[in-house]
Amino acid sequence: MIKEEKIPKLRKEAKEKGLKFYFTGKPCKHGHLSKRSVSDAHCLQCEIEIWYPRNRAKPERKKYMKEYRLKYKDTFLYPTILRFVFPTLF
């Protein structure tokens, strides 16, 4: 893990170094003073308090994800894990 002093202040700098976070030292629009994600520039505290619970609580999202997992269950991680655990089956 990177020490707090080593986290870049600019998103561009963090992206160039291949880091996931940067810290501007300025509060976000909701008043949080937290690290920000390089991928979408969201404050991590906002992600935890606002965005994550909002998406998890939507019933249509739950239904969609269940259907998605059933539809693509053969193409994702499960067969890959089985290949490593039981290589003679494949």
C-alpha cells in the first residue's frame, strides 16, 4: 500500500504512474476530504456512502445481475477455477 505522503495530487500524474487513487486536498461537492479514484474521479467516501448503497438497493439491478450471472456462468471465473482444480476434466 502507498503511504499517504506518496499519493499524487493530480489525476493525470496518478494515471501515468498506474495508481488507482490520488488526493487533491480539496473537499468534494459533498464535503468529503478523501482520496479520489483515478478511473472516475469520485471521492472514495462518496462511493461508500452514496453510490454503492444506491446501486445495491435497486430491485431491477438485482434482477438484472441474477439473469446476467445465469446467462454467462459458463464464460467467467467458474470454469477457469475448475480447470486449475481438476485439469484432467478439460
